[in-house]
Amino acid sequence: MNLVIFGPPGAGKGTQSKFIVNKYNLYQLSTGELLRNEIINKTNLGLKISSTMNSGNMVSDKIASDLIEKFISNEEYKNRLIFDGYPRNISQAENLNKLLKKYNQKINLVLKLVVSLDSIKKRISGRSVCSICGKIYNDYFNPPPVNANCCSSKYLQKRTDDTLDIAILRYQTYEKNIKPVIDFYEESKLLKVVNGETSISDITNEIRGLIEGIKGWLWLISQYKYAVNKNSLIYGSYSRNKYSTK
């Protein structure tokens, strides 16, 4: 089963993707993380990506496509991928379909987390990450513990692109670009809309229900195909034995 999860920067895609990974043994393919790894490793590509992201713009389709194909082509991740924040435009959506088809895969479910700009402002501007354990906190919704050793204030860091101005620009850019993609998946009958304004646990439970429904449908389809193939073999063998002149 392959999934796509949408939502503006700060909507909680990463949090919900981690739940899906742990619950259903899938792999989270976050283009944001892939891009940040290039930046951290200070590659030539990473320098270009950093400049683009800090200006609030999106990286080129070619860069994103090359990064994700490495995972789609890997047998270890076949039909076990969650595309977190990708595709972002029609060109990427069409290219993703082509890549998946190339490696005999497809998208089974598309989730859209809906969150307002006001909430996104607080989620991004208040976000910090512990440099020791990697846990994410938020000054408004999930403040760090007062007397923690690992997650004390001296270990909390903010991403360079987690500023209010960049958050607003990225949200506006996202909303402008994503509508055609949402329409694309809605026409394909794959889209499910999730209220991203509720609690993390409520969002998780809603997503769990949607995935379980898809899993049940996929199981029924696989059993039907198995029964048809089995009967075809039985009846084919029976016919040959009954009417064979040899």
C-alpha cells in the first residue's frame, strides 16, 4: 500500500506519517527531509536548495523526482511508501504516477490535512527541535518540559526556515500550487479530507479508520483475484482432462 499525505507546512504531516510508519510498517518518504539532508551534507545541490527554500520558493521538479526515484526503485520499499509533501504540482503528480507504474506500483490512498493560516503561523513560529533526541515541541501547543535534562532550552533549536514571514509565504505558495493536485486526486477517487485542526490523537484515529478501510478493500480484491485464478486453473485443468483426445 502506497499513500500520499498533503497539508501546508506545519500541518502535522510528519507526525501523522510517523504514526502510519509504526502502525503499518511503511516508510515515510519526506521530500523535505531529503532536501534538508542535502543541505546538512553541504553538497552543491544542498547550497542551491537552501537558497531556494529560504526565499520561500519550491525546488525544481527534476531535483525532487531524482531524489524520490531512488526509493521507489528500491525493492525494500515497494508498496510501502508514504509520500509526505509530494507531489506539489500537476507535473509532479503525473511524474509520480509514471515512476510508480515503471516499478509496478500505484497510489492507494491520498490524505489531505486541512489547517488554517492562523494555526500554521503558531505551529511554525513556535516550533523547536531538541538537538539531542530530535523531539519536536511548540511554544503554543506542546511546550518543552520545565526541568528536562535532554530537552532543556539550551538544546532546543529552530530550523532556519521556521520564521513567521517564511511560514506565511510558504503557506500562500502551497495553497496556490496544491489545488490542481488535490483536484487531480479527487477525480481519481483517491482523496480523503482530514480536519487537521483537532487533536493529534483525533487526527490519528481518523486516519487509522481510513487506512483500515483501504486495507480491507485491498484484501478483498486480492482474495477475489486469488479465487478467480484458482478456479481458472481448476476448470482449465478439468476441461483439458475431460475433453482431451490425447
